[in-house]
Amino acid sequence: MPAVLAVVVVVCLVVLGTRFADTSGSVGDRVSQLFGGAEDAAQQAATDDTRTRELVLSQANQFMIRINTYGPADLDEQDKMPGYVSRVKEVITPKLDVEFEKSVTYAEQSVAEAGLARSVVLYAAGAETIDTDLATVLVTGAISQSYPDPAKEGRIEYEPQLFRYEVRLVKSGGTWLVDDFTPVRGEVEGEPTAPAVPTEQPTAPSTVPPSEDVAGQVVQSYADIVARRQAAVTAALTDLEACGFPGAAPAGDTACASALSGLGNASRTLVASLQGAANPTSQVFVGAPPASIADLVDATSAAAGTLLTAVDAVRPACLTTDSAPCSGERDAVDSASTELVATLASWETVG
């Protein structure tokens, strides 16, 4: 065994001697050559870490910008937004795409029916964790929304709504993609405060405490949603009343059928809008309803849902038939309409 160790030592000395045999440089230069490879590897690793961090932050920022930027210009002839959908799909995983497909209809409806335009300004982004193929990033900013002004040319701009999201990314096929994102409530330890992209500074802070300020914005957003949807409900009910509903319409009359269909669509849109506003994965998410309106939001959604069910239950023939079963179907719509109108009236003191 000692003989074997001796041979190993001799071999090592020969290798080292060969490395230092070149007398063209000083001893210090030759030592640097020997150990410089480790330093280069460490420097390369640091460079790779920096590059990875930049890629992760950039992709998280792109996701928040793309998913929150759309408007009437994105609509096609079928009232869909294929360009918007394509932009978002480029930066998300198939898993998140499933949820995105479920909720994008809310955005398309809001744009097509109400002329919604939505944009975002990012204030800051900071990496919380970065592993080999998994990362989380905290992104803060504000979402702005506008609608056509019904009284004059131009648009009505609403107060930007602050947000703070934790964005989860995974590395797939060499590319970082967003796999999930969730709103973050309250203060977050280590949250970045320096402006990120764009370089524009946010507006001056409100004198109202932040939590109260944000809650007030969310309440106003819900009130605005209900006000816009209420107009469609009222118009449909006016048309129904004009054709004599809930009485039976004359044979061959189509006015009541059209008005009833309009009422069903208005109810369906109201439910979808309220659900989308409260759903963090929806493109029209504005925040969880504050306690002051939570019960009213639930009551409005329930009343609209009841009305939608009643409308769908009316058989076409029953619009012009005065039998007891048909009268009962029409009366159910009338009763549900009365309940929804009373619930909507409660919103007049909100906002």
C-alpha cells in the first residue's frame, strides 16, 4: 500500500512540474494559471445568476402588462380579442392557460358591451425566490380603466387601482413562463419600493390611509359595474312592459320575445361582471368586495341569477299563450325582475 501511495505522489508531482515547466512567465503568473480557472467559473456563475434574475423579472413584468392591457382596438368582427389572447399565451404555462381561457370571456364582454379600455403602470418588481426552474416575483403597480363618455365625445377615466401580486414562474423548455399569480394583501417584508418599468413616477399619495383608499376605489368600481349593467336591465324591462308583459302577447308578436332575450342577456352579463370583478384570475378583477358591500354584491348576483333562471324557463310558446302554466312562467319572470330592481336600487347610496 505505501508503494502505491508513493507512485500516486510521484505522478502528481510530475503533472505539477509539467504545468510549471514553462519558464516564460513568473512563478506568480504560473500560479494564476493554475487557479484562475476556479475564479473564472465563479465569475461566470455570478453572471448567469444575474442574467436569470433579469429574465425572471422581465417575464413577470411582461405578464402583468400584457394581461392588464386591452381595449376596443383589440376586438375583431366577432367581438373577440385574438391579439390580446395571443400576447398573454406567449408568457404563460398550459396550466395557467386553462384558467385564462375560462375568464377571458369576461374581458371580451366588458370591451364589446361597455367599451372598457384597460392599461397598467408598474411601480416595482422584486424577485423573492429563484431556483433552478422555479421563481416567485412580487410586482406592484396600478391598473387604469376608462369607458366612453355617454354625454360627449371622449372617455371617462377612473381612479387607478393599486395592486400587489405574487407571480410564480417555472422554467419550461429553457423559457421562463408564468404558472400562477395571486394578490398579496397587507404589508410584505422586503417589498421593493424603487420604481421599475416604466420610469414614470406614480401620482402623489393620497391623504387617506392606503387601506381605506384602496377599499374606497374597489367599492366605487363595483358601484360603476352595477350602474352600467343596470342600464341594460332597465331598458329590457321597459321593452317588456311596452309589449304588455307579463300578460300574453298577441300571436305572431316578436317584440316580447326580443325584450325577454335582452333581459336574459343583461342578467347574465351582470352576474358575469360581478363574478369577474371578485375573481383574482379574471382580467376584470378589481378586488374582493369590502365588508361594506359584500352582502349587497352577493344579493345582487343572486337576484340576477334567479331572474336569468326564470327567463330561461319561459317556453317560446308561452309568450303568446294565456294558459295557467304559461302565466306562471311569465309571473316568475315578473317577480324575479321586481326583486332585482329592488336590489339594484340599494346601490344608489353606494359609491
